[in-house]
Amino acid sequence: MNPSNEARARIEAAIVAAGLTPRGVVRPGADDGVPDPLPGRPARSLILIGWRGRVGWSAFAASPERRDGGADPLDRWSRRVIGGLAADLGLGVLFPFGGPPWWPFQRWGARAEGLTASPLGLSIDAEVGLWHGWRGALVSPEDLGAEAPPQTGPCATCATRSCLVACPADAFGPAGFAAGRCRTFLEGHAGGLCRTDGCRARDACPVGRAHRYAPDQIRFLMAGYRATLEEISP
Ligand code: B12
Ligand code: SF4
Ligand code: SF4
């Protein structure tokens, strides 16, 4: 194994041991604005980290942060676990939360795994569909490998586009996602199914059904999403 493959394999093994999933490599350019991971040593690679389908949820579900009743448990857990990996491996770390400004994780996901954009604004993977997300990225001064070629996105050939018609609040229009419409609907009496079973639009996509999040995962994320909506449009 050449040294860069060896370094990547070591980092990926540590991510898997922490219960998370390595989500490909990005080679940051000047436009990405990624800070040097070590003084005087520029960033040459990002390793994205997240969950694909249900993989990753059980590590968080068993964590003290999930049960301690404090604010932002998932973000605190991500900082502890991924920040811990960075410290152990001598790497830098970035998170998708904590903005604005926010690091462009969806754009990085397109480069790292060839993911494409769905009409919902979520990125879609040919295997797990819309059921994935990111929890952080490790920043390395080493070249850890190439970015991925684009996938053949399932949306390009999707005849039904069932995601777009499934939202009872009509929140997906020509101008993009209308977060205010979603919020008003979600908090009303009729929003019960979205609150308990998750976003109807995300759920309507036929791709990657076997990877749909676990029911408690969906409820937890929906509660967090409602709190965020309240923050951005009180
Ligand atoms: C802010 C935010 C929101 C806001 C958006 C409104 C606002 N006021 O800006 C609100 C609260 C409404 C929201 C809602 C949701 N969000 Co949100 N959100 C974010 C956050 C924190 C920042 C987005 C951003 O502005 N990034 C900055 C720009 C520069 O980044 P970007 O990569 O270039 O992406 C943006 C655009 O440039 C464009 N884009 C450009 N190039 C490309 C290429 C591809 C392939 C794609 C798909 C998009 C894309 O899409 C992005 C717009 O969000 C991201 C995390 C992150 N750091 O990206 C999560 C994130 C986008 N959200 C996510 C999710 C899952 C959701 C929800 C389903 C709720 C939930 N948490 O379960 C809903 C979905 C609603 C919808 N249909 O979009 C996931 C998406 C995972 C995926 N499969 O793509 C992310 C990545 C969080 C994560 N940790 O994984 N969100
Ligand atoms: S329903 Fe079709 S258009 Fe919508 S996200 Fe799924 S594959 Fe893409
Ligand atoms: S949560 Fe419900 S109201 Fe909001 S976008 Fe999804 S389907 Fe529409």
C-alpha cells in the first residue's frame, strides 16, 4: 500500500471504529477557504464523515449527550467524537453546523462521492437515496486520494417526481424551498404526520427505501429541524 492509501485507510478505520461512516475525500482549493490543519502546512485533503442510512445513528443513540437533557445533543456529540478523532490523529476538523457562515458540505459531498442535487435541495445518493447526512470533516495536510466522478443521479430519469407532490404545504416551488410555509404547516394541527413520521416529501422518494432512517432517528431529527425553523423565522 502506498503511504497516502495507508494514511487514508488508518483514518477511515478510526471513523468506522467511532460508529460513523467515511464519506469520501475532497481536495480543497483556494476557493474552499479551508484553514491549515497544522501551522505552515496547508490543507490538501478533507475526509468527510457522516451517516449513510441508519449507520451512525446507534453510536449517537447510545451516547451520554443523547440522554443528558442538554441543548444540541447531536452537535455536542459530533464535536466530542469527531473532535476527538482529529486530536488523536493530529488533523484539523470542520463541522456542518455552528454557522452562519456554514461550510458547503453538500457541494463537498458532490465532489467526494459524486452525489447529485434532488429537486428538494437535499443531495441524493444512487444507493441510499435521501437518507444520509454529514457530521463533520477531518482536514489533512497529506494527499489522501482523488475526488469521485459524478454519479448517474436518479432524479434525472425519475418519471414520477413523487417527492415534489408529496408535501401537503406546497413548500417546494419554483423559487426553491419555502421554509416559512413548511413551518406554519408543521406547527398546525394538520402537521402531525410530518412531526411523527418525518418530512412527507423526503419519505415519498422511492430510491433507497431500505435505508430509510429508524423511527426514533426521524423523530429526533424532526424535533431538531423544528427548533432550527423557529430560530431562523421566529
Ligand atoms: C441552513 C440549513 C437549513 C435551512 C435552510 C434555509 C436557510 N435559511 O438557509 C433549513 C432550516 C430550512 C434547513 C432544512 C433542512 N435541512 Co438543512 N441545512 C442547513 C445547513 C446548516 C447550511 C446550508 C447552507 O446554506 N450551506 C452553505 C452553502 C454555501 O453550502 P452548499 O454546499 O453550497 O449548499 C447549498 C447551495 O449551494 C446548494 N448547492 C450547491 N451546490 C450543490 C450541489 C449539490 C449536489 C446539492 C445537493 C446542493 C448544492 O444547496 C445548499 C443549500 O442548502 C446545512 C449544513 C451545511 N453546512 O451545508 C444543512 C443541510 C443542508 N440540511 C440537511 C437536512 C437533512 C435538512 C432537512 C431535511 C431537515 C433535517 N435537518 O432533517 C430540511 C430539508 C429542507 C429542504 N428541502 O431543503 C442536510 C442535507 C443532507 C442531504 N441529504 O443533502 C444538511 C447537509 C445537514 C447535514 N448535517 O447533513 N436546512
Ligand atoms: S422522487 Fe424522483 S425526483 Fe424526487 S428525489 Fe426521488 S428520484 Fe429524485
Ligand atoms: S416537513 Fe412536511 S410541510 Fe415541511 S417540507 Fe416536509 S412535507 Fe412539507
